Amino acid sequence: MEELDAEPPLTVVPGADPSARQLCFAWGPAEVLVCETLFGSRGTGEGGPSSSRLFVVRRDQDIYIQTLRKLFNESHGIFIGLQRSEEELAGKSRKAQLVQVSKNYRSVIRACMEDMHQAAISTRDPALHSQYSTQVSILSAMELIWNLCEILFVEAAAAGPLLLRLLDWVRLHVCDVDNMVREVLSSENPSKHELFWNVVDIFVLQGRMDEARHLLSKEASANPTSVNMYKILDDLMKKMPVPSLGNTQTLTEMELKWQHWHEECQRYLQDGTFASNSHMESICKILLGDEDAILEKKELMTTWYHFLVTRLLYSHPTVKPMELRFYAQSSMDLFLGGESGPEPLDTILMAAFEFEMHQVIKECSIALSNWWFVAHLTDLLDHCKLLQSHNLYFGSNMREFLLLEYASGLFSHHSLWQLGVDYFDHCPEYGRVYLELHIERIPLNTEQKALKVLRICEQRQMHEQVRSICKIMAMKALRNNRLGSALSWSIRAKDAAFATLISDRFLKDYCERGCFSDLDLIDNLGPSMLLSDRLTFLGKYREFHRLYGEKRFSEAAKLLLMLMTAHIAPCSFWMTLLTDALPLLEQKEDDDVETMKVEMLRLALARNLARVIVKEGTLEGS
């Protein structure tokens, strides 16, 4: 962010008592509102400057967090790639492409989260540690929400594969399991570890049957009395029908197999097969989808949506997408049990399970700390043709509105503004207008930055902004007495009046110093010298000096004569031109008699013209 270089001018609320508390404000650069609350009169008296407070209000605070740069920069490339992708792709190819784009966005979120986590670990500043930890939590929630939207909206997983995707979703976002597993397996006697059954239960709750069976085998080895129970439970877990992505079986076949397996589990439980081992009995109840048994493991699941997926796995593995809303609501009610109300994250996830995409976007806009998430997710959903019918009251659609907000935030940053340009480019309704307004407010601190902005404007035929930038830079150069740069900018702006002003400055400097500065520029004006008469005169007069220096006196004389007769020289420069003519008037010419006559006639005419010019100048000056 570019801070204010000096104290901004104050705007005092009208009618305020100068001796009382006052609210003053001023707009600084980059859309920063500076508010100052004063107690007493400013600078004097009892409530002087020492008691004033300064507040800086920014629209998008996250833009200024250094560790989030990766999120903004890398996602920009993904966004641009999506806009340029082949729209002709249809069906499975198009869906696969959009799913991959979604995964790319999530990988950027995760990479940024890992960087933030490392920053939190390495910093010794408690305030920074708190800030980084908060951002880790926010990024984690963002990936959780995005992943669910990817499953439900982008991939639009059907019954069967839907459950597999939700299981992957839960496994990915439960972070404490692996640490617990390592602790148990690294112990001397894993089956005797206090967390052993917790780990087995977590594997079962997440449908990780192979890992659960592996741990249970250690229990069987350590306790020969439980071998028979283990074999039966192991066999049940091994035979459990689970939908498969590559399986060609129909949903009906899957449901029949699952029903037979479910009845087998029920028989063993009713026969009291596991009665002597409460842990194995509890696992069998979970396999049967017993809600009370699953809820007893509430502390291991930690979230209602984990409970939802576990409940579906063991009671309705072929759940259809539109059935999710009913299971989600009842699972949240059962899990929370009226002990606490839903958090913002719960509300967002519930809206997703209810397939209320617009509500998801709305709630995320309220809950999250930046526009990045909703802008990019909405753009992706729009490319999935899921938001086409949703227009806002002012004529734009939701996608464009959110992209405009995000890009406007980028423009408040001293370097990220360049990313914002591309986002505006892909907003067909209002993007051009927003770009024009924002580009005019970029501080042109250096010529390099001004050239960057200028190229952007020229590429988009933003002629008014091009002229404005060039005028600003020309004026800055002129104030710093950099005449060459000022002239170059004024020519680029096609500003005839300013080019005339600077040309006069060049001629004035020549009169004072007897030589020109920035010769390369003046020598290479080319067609640009036609921008104004004074610039034309400057270019031609410099050419006269060059011809004279090369001893091409005849050509020099002709050019000087043209300058005298064209009436483009400033009045103050006429005497200089006459002085320049003197050496030429006395110059020896070729010995050829006819040539000599012509030249003598020409010189006589030149003398006569000189007298007329002087006389005319005297009359005009009087």
C-alpha cells in the first residue's frame, strides 16, 4: 500500500463547534479514507494534536497481507486460463476441464495456507502469530467450502460416486487423525495404547476399512480370546459394499448387496457375537448406521458434517444429490442438539447441501474477509452455466458484480493493480468503465510506472486516459526542468498547446545558452514536429544549425529563408534569425557567373525581407 506522504487537508463537519469534538476526513490515494477525531481546537489549547486519533479505513484489508500474495498472483493465471479456454468443449470434456480448474484453485488455497502456517510457526511476534493463525483458519474454511461446491456443483457427482467424494472431502479436512495414528503405531504395544480404539473408531467413521482392519489385527494378535470376534468383524468390514467409480453395477444392484450385508451385521449383533467386547460391539452398531452409536463418537468427529457423511455411509450409501438437504439438516440438529446455534461456516455448508448456490455466495460474502473467494468461485460456477439467470437490479449479473469488487480492491494496492486490469477486461458490462475510473487514480510515481499504465491504456484504445497520463507526466517533467522528457510526453499526448509551450522553453534556453539540450530528441522529431507550428519551427531551426555545421551553406540559407517567410517563428526570435543570416549573406559562392547572379539576387531579396521583418516587428510591438 502507498501511504500518504503528507498530512491530508481536513474537511471539517459544517456547523461544528471548534472547541468541541470534531470529525474530519480526507481521501488519500488508493481509496483510503483517513478519519481524524479531534478533541478541542487543532494544535492549540487543551485538546491539541496529542489527543487526536487517526483511523485509516480500507475496503479490502487482506489485499495488504504479504503472505497472501501467492493466492492473488497464482489464481490470476488460473482465472485468465479459464476465460481463454475453448468454449467449444462440451459434455464430459468440458466438465473434466472445469473440475481441473476448480482443483487448481484449491491447490493454490492449500499452498497459501501451508505458507501461512509456516509463517505462524516461525514468527516471534505474538500479534503476527495471531494474524497468521487467523488466516490459516480462514483459508482452511475457504478450501472446505470450495471443495464441497466442487463436488456438488462443478462435478455434480451422481448417486454412488457422490458418497465417495464426500468421504474424500471429510478425510481431507480432518487434520488431527494422522498425528494420532502415528502416536499409536509408534508405541511399543499399539493395542494397549490409550488412543488405540479412538484411532480404530476414526478409521471406521471415515470409511477407511483397510486401515481399521490393520489395527484390529494387532488387537487379535495381542488378545487370543478376541480372535474369533475379530475374524467375524474383519469379514464384515471386508465385505461391506461401497460404491465404486469404475464399477459398472447399477444403483439397484448396489442397494441389494448393501441390504444383504446390513442384515448379516444385524444378525451378528442380535446373536451377541460381540457382547463381550464393548469396542467391537460399538463398531458393529456403527456399521449398522445406529445414530446413537455414531453420536457417542461425537468428540472424534468434531463436526456435524462429518457426522452427516458417516451417517450416509452406513445408512444410505446411494444417497441422491437432492436428498442431501434432508439428511444435512437433521444431522446438524442431532449433532448440535440445541446446545449451540450454527456458526457462519455451518450456514454456508448447509446452503450448499441445499443446492442454494446464490445463498452460498451471499453468506460467503458476509463471512469471509475478502472478495477473492466469492469472485473466483462465482466465475467458475458461471462457466458451469449455473448462474446464467441471476441478474442484479442494476443490470449486471452476480459474476460481474463480484469480479468488479475484487478488481477494485486490487487497484488499491501499489503492485497488485496490474492483476485487476485483467479482471476488468473480462467484465463485459461495466469492466471498461471501472477500468477507466480506477486507472486515472493510480499514482504515477515514476516514468516506468507511467509507461506501464500508458501501455495498458493504449492497448485498450483508452484515448482520454492516454492523453491525461501524458499531460500529467509532461507537467511533472517541465516542473523538474526536464524539457526533453516533457516534450516527449506532450507529443505522445498530441497536445499542441503544451508542445508549443515547451518548444518556446527550448528556444528561450537556446537564446540564453547558445546551444540546444536533448539534441537526439529534436533531431528525430520526424512527423511529430507537425503537431504545432512552434514545434515545426524548433525542428527546422535545429536542422538549419545542423546544415550549417556540415558547411552545407546553400541548403542552410534556403532553409533559413523559408523560416523567415513562413511566419512560424516567435517574434522574440526574429532578431536571432537575422543574426544567423549575416554569415550567409557574406558567404562566397561558386565562381559560375550565372549562379553568382542568382545568389546575389537571392541575397538582395533576403536583405530586403529582413528590413521588412524588422519594420513589421517594430510596428506590431508599438
